Amino acid sequence: MKRVEGCKMTVALILAGGIKSELATHQQVIVEDALIRIANRYMVEYVVDALQGSPYIEKVIIAGPLQQLEKVYAKSTFVQITANGKTTVQSFLNAYQLVAPEYEQLLVVTSDLPLLTTEAVNHFLETCQGLEGDFFYPIVSREVNENKYPGVERTYVHLKEGLFTGGNLLLVKSEVVDRCIFEAEELIRLRKKPLSLAAHLGWKLLFFYLLRRLSIEDAEKELSRLLGGVKGVGVISPYPEIGIDVDKPSDLAFVEKVLCS
């Protein structure tokens, strides 16, 4: 069993359901995102590898296609499989009900993040340990993305501190899950529509966003208000891999090139 002195152990929940029609067409067969093959491996396997390398992750629970994933991880004591739901939140709840009560925090990860590295996971978790908040969300600057991966296509938000894209990890305290889970579903739906997201968070936030005067702290405060006092914290990450997800064929071609080079 993994143990790291001075650091909370974490269970990771991988949300591996859902089908993106563009990607299904590109693969010439309709499969869940997690089962898209890259270099002869399922996309979700790359995510599991990154998590398994971290000394802070004690267990992984995947909410996804049972039949295929149970074959892959039949002998694993590190990975547990449960069925995915019809929505992101339903998939999360399916995995969440299997989490042992001793875990004070959960790391939620999407399965479409094949470039994720153990170093990126460790940096995020280590940074969060020194911050006060109820949940933590990584963001990556455009400069960091383009310095390592020139021309990579991402959705960016204009903040006072610069241009940022969101990561696909979320560290959340177990005690606040029930208070914010259903509002989180709407935030997930809007996460790649910056203008709609700003409007959903409030007109004040939208006004500052349009004037490009919205700061990370402003966004955190309004999000906390919307979630009834649950405090969210944006964590700037120097690892672009934490936010390069696969949504469309051009994304898939990009990560295939990186992983096969």
C-alpha cells in the first residue's frame, strides 16, 4: 500500500463514458471515448498509467464500459471498474459510491487525456496541499501550451493574468461533494464556452470578462457564491498535458503524433 509522509492519500475517479460522434467516425467504429485506440492501446490506459505512477494515488475507480475494461484490468488490484452513467454526473456518482469513507479527497479525471503524465499529477496534488479550499482546478497558460506544443488547439479564457485553458483534473474534498455535485454538471457543460460560463456565474463576472478585467480571484469568489460557500481554487500548472484532451479528429491526430514519435 502506498504511503507518503505529510501528504493525504487520494483515490482517483476516471470518468470514461460518453461518445463523441466526430471521433467515432474517425475510428470507423462507434466506441466510447475511453476505448479509442492510440498506438494499439485504449486511450484510458494512458491515464491509468499516469495515475499509477504517483505515490499519492492509492486506488483508481473507472466509471466506463464494463465488458472491455474488466478484461484489461482483470488482474489489477489498483483499478476497480464500475458502469458509466448516461451523464457525467451519473458516472461520477457510480464511482463515488465505491469510495471508502477514509478518503478525505478525490481526484476526478477524464479518460480523454492520453498525454497526462505522473509529473503533472504530482505537481497538481502537491500544490493543492498548501492551499485552502474545498476543490481545486488546474489551469494552463497559452504561453506554456504553445512553448511545448506549438499550434495545439485549445479553448482559452481571457483573464486579467493572461490567457488560460482549463485542465481535466479536479481535486475535491469528499465532505462537499453532496453540496455541489448537480451545479457542477452545468459548469462541466459550459466549460468550453467561456462567454456562456461567465454569464452563468453572474452578470458582474460577465461584465469583467468582456472588459478582460476578470481575475482568477474574481472567478473563484463568484463560483464560491454560486456553490453556496464551497470554495474553489484555480491552480496554475506548468504542465500542458493536464489540459490536452481529445474532443475531435484533429486532437486525436495530434496526440497520436506525440505518443508515437
